[in-house]
Amino acid sequence: MELKKKRFLEEKTFIVITGLAAAITSLLLILIVGKIALESLPALNLYFLTTAEVDTPGFGQAIGNSIVGTIYLSLLSVIFAMPISIGTAIFLKKYARESVLTRTVRFLIDVLAGMPSIVLGVFGMLFIVIYLKPLTGGFSLISGALAMAILILPVIEKAAEEAIGTVPKELEEGSIALGGTKWTTIRKITIPYALSGIMTGIVLGIGRSAEESAIVVLTAGYSQFYPVLETLQNPKMPFGVQLGPFQEPVGALSISVYHMFQFPNIVPRANGFAAALVLIVIVMVINLLARLILWRWKIGQ
Amino acid sequence: MIEEIRTAVQNEFSGSKSSKRTAFLKKLDVPGIVFLLCGIITILIIVFLIAFIFYTALPTFQNEGLGFITGINWDYSQHEYGALALIAGTIVLTVTTIAIACPLSVLTAIFLAEYSPPALTKVLRPMIELLVGIPSVVYGIFGLFVLEKTFRYNINPSISSVLGFIPIFRNLQPSTGTGILLASTVLSIMILPTITSLSVEALNSVPREYKEASISLGATKWETIKKVVVPVASSGMITAVVLGIMRAMGETMAVVMLLGGQMHIPGSFLDTAYAMTSKILNDIGYYVADDEARSALFAIAAVLIAFEVITVGAARYIGGRKKWN
């Protein structure tokens, strides 16, 4: 009887403890987003969101240039990373035989996936920004996108590999039995079937590069202007032409948030938090999109 | 007439040539070669990246030897580079972060996977997973502009007055709220969603029959969790924690803002410190043109890579190849 009571008590105690932990976790996260939203209310208006910083009277008064810059940076980095990472995934899953070599390749990709972003940042700064300056134009949109493409390469590769792994063997065997070559099978069966999973990886990659800050600071620089398509005379570049916005510095939301830390007396508190809120919303919408694609895919099956 | 014949003959020849070529191409399997090239490019990028960092760092390792890891003095003007304080800062920060985040997220995961009513799980899980995406720079300014005052005036003094008789809980920097405790509190909030959602996944993958067998033998739910579910899911959960460790170790932006940035070996959990990542970020802009200083900063990056490779190896050894993101 005594033992039964003790076991019952233990059971109840642990329900309460785990419940409390869950409550603390969810409350903490709600609190953070809520507090940031509350702090940013005074600064949130259309002028703040759509004006380039250069057109405002002071520093940190508007973030239009940063919003556009973040979108450009994340899209361009995904465009760079996408072909190589999906190609690698298809090669590992469909062409390579399981061996020490493929295991090493996967280990290297895991290492890249866990690489601290500051390491990619200094690599980008020294190699892409300084050594490749004639091509990238130094601190520029293209330097930032290249450095971040390395960051999101493993994200897309893993998602693609996983998606390709879910394609039923029977479908592919059916295609080959009907006389399809390996390439037609991949093109007509494997890729269409795995497309939603691959898309999810791509969207996650966009989100990952939108939230990145250390790499952007070290490779993309910062610009108060909207990125615009233009050509500039620059004798140091090949053909003497510098192509904007690709070979010019570009702003990013994470840098706007970072400025609040660097210049706390210049950037108004509400503006810094508003930039943070916009960044959170953008990343969350992107992640929500990824979940939606995955969800529709699961229902489709 | 002759022209027509000539063009006809030419067409005939070129046609046969091109069909020969397509036959050759068919045997060649062009898509396979393209995919192989993609794989080779990926490997080249990774190997080149790591080799580039170590090559740039090499002069420092040659000059300082083991002194780079054991030395405490980091001075550009004296040409002395000892990273012990930075390494200590990163290790203490990571350990404290895991000590705070691990119990909270594992218990949350157990609640979500086992106890919580399905309706609540349906709301909480996606919410927690969406919060993985809050950028670290946002956590940084949140910690600095919202939490710093609370830590300076309330939390640090009260911890110091209650536990101050133990040296590691003394408040050595009463004038600031930044320090290891603030940084690791914020970092642990940052890695909570990662560890929680991966642990829930591991717990959910435990076969239903195991639990049913345990319950049918008369075990309570908690006993089932303690003796059956958690041991079976442990490798997945450890992988989740290792991922958290990696994120905390490699974090830059939030740490730069919250750790205080004083170059010394921290004397207590409330003391300020300096992490490897923040040293690189703060100094690379000024010293990228100076060969020797740049090499020293890249040496820190090389040490970070070494730590990271060891952690990845450990995680793969424990849990096989799991999802990382």
C-alpha cells in the first residue's frame, strides 16, 4: 500500500515538473517575441519600412534598403547553392555506391553544416572579398551571397537527399522496366516525386541566410542606398566596369539590428527593435512556408 | 546540279557524324558526369575552406607552438598570441549554457511527447519549431537592452549574496550585468527550440509496443518513461544536445554583445569573459591587412574548427547520421 502511494506520488510529481518546464519554455519564447513587438510599436510605420536610410535625417531612421538587401542576399545565395547541392544529393543517392568514400563525403558535409558562421565569415572576408576583389568588387552583394551559399549548401543538400530517399523503389523500378534510362528515371520520376521535399530545403536555406549576421557583416558590407541596377566606371575592375548592385555593398536587416548594439546612442531604441521584429517576421514567414510545402506534400501522398 | 549533289553529300556526312556523336554521348552518361562534378565541387569547397583557414593560421602555430593554447597574453604590439583566456571563455560559456538549457528542454520534450494532451501538442510543437528561426542578433539585442539591467541590479547581486561564500558564484563585476550568466541564459533560450524539437522527434520514434509492454506489466507512465522510453530514445536525445553544444560554441553575435568582452580567465559564473568567436569578429576588421595578426585570428578559427570536427565526430558516433537543422 505504502509503495503504491509512493509510486502514485512520483508519477504526479513528474507530470507537474515536466508540465512546468514546458510552460516555462513556451512562456519564455512568447515573452521574447511579445516584448520585442511591444518595444517596436512606436517606430513601426510605412515610412520606416519603405524609405532607404540615406533619405532620412539620421542614422537608423528607416530600413527599406535593408529589407530589400536581405531579400536580394538570401535569394542570390540560394541561386548559387541550389544547383551544386541538389546535384550532390542526386549523385550521393542515385549514382554513388555506399562505401568509405561516400561516408567521408557525408562526414565532410556534416562538418560544413556545423561550421561556426564566423569561420565562414573570415574565410569570405579574406578569400572572396580581398583575394577575389577584381571579380566580386570587395564588400558586395555577390561576396555576401557566395559566402552564404557555402553556409546553406549543406542545408539544401540534406533536405534533398532525404526527399530523394523517400521516393518508392517500385516507381523507379517501373520506369526502368519500361525501358527508361537512369537519367529519364531521375528526371521523370525521382525529381518530380521529391520536388516538395527539395523545395522545403530551398525555402529553409532562404530562411537560414536571411537570419545570418556574422557572415553578412564581414562580406557584404553595408549600404544606405537601395540596391539598383547600374554600371559604374571603375578602372580597377576587369573591363573598367563595376556592375551594381552585384559588385557593390548592400544593406541587410541583421546589420540594421547590429547597428543598434554598435551605436546605442544614435539608433533610437524603438527603431532597433522594429528592425528586429521585421527580421523575425520575415524569417518566420519563410519557415512557415517551408512547413506548408511539407504539409501539403504529406497530404498529397 | 553539282552544287546540289555536293550539299546532299555534305548533309549525309554531317548527319552520320552527329548520329555517331549522339551514340558516343549516350554511352558517356552526361547527367551522371554533371552530378559527379557537383559532388566534386562540394568536396573541393569544403576541403579548400578548411585548408585555407589552416594554411593562413600556420605561421602562428609555428611561432607560438603550444603557447598558443596555453598562453594567456594576447597582445598585437608585443607580438604575443596566447588564446587560453578565449578558449576558457568559450568552454565555460558552452558548459553553463548546456547546464541551463538541457534539463529545461529535455523535460519539455518529455511533456510534449508523453503527457501533453494532443490538442496542446498540436499548438506548442509548431510554435516551438517556428521559434528556431529567431536570428541570433535579435537575441543579442534582447539580452542587452531588456535583460541586462535585471541581471545587474537583481539577479547577479542576489545570487552573490546567497551563494557568494562559494568562490565560483561571487559577483566580480558589480558594475555590469553582462557576463557568463547573462550570455548563457540568452544562449540557452536560443538553443531551447533546437534541443526540444529534436528530442520530441527521438521520443516519438520509440515503438509503441515497448511502452505498451511496460504498462501492461503494471508500470506507471513515469516508470515507463524512465526505464523504457528515455533509454531507447537516448541516442537521438544526445545528438540533439550535441547540436545545441555546437550552436552555443559557434555563436557569435549574441555572445559579442552579452559576454562583457574582457580578456581574462573568468573567475566565477557572474564574471565577464571573452569568447573565441567574438575575438575574431571584433578584431578581424582592424587587422585583416596585418599578416601576423590576421594569422593569429585565423588560428582561433582553426581551433574552433578542430573543436567542431571533434563534436561532429562524437555526434555521429553516438547517434548515426541525424538531421542537423
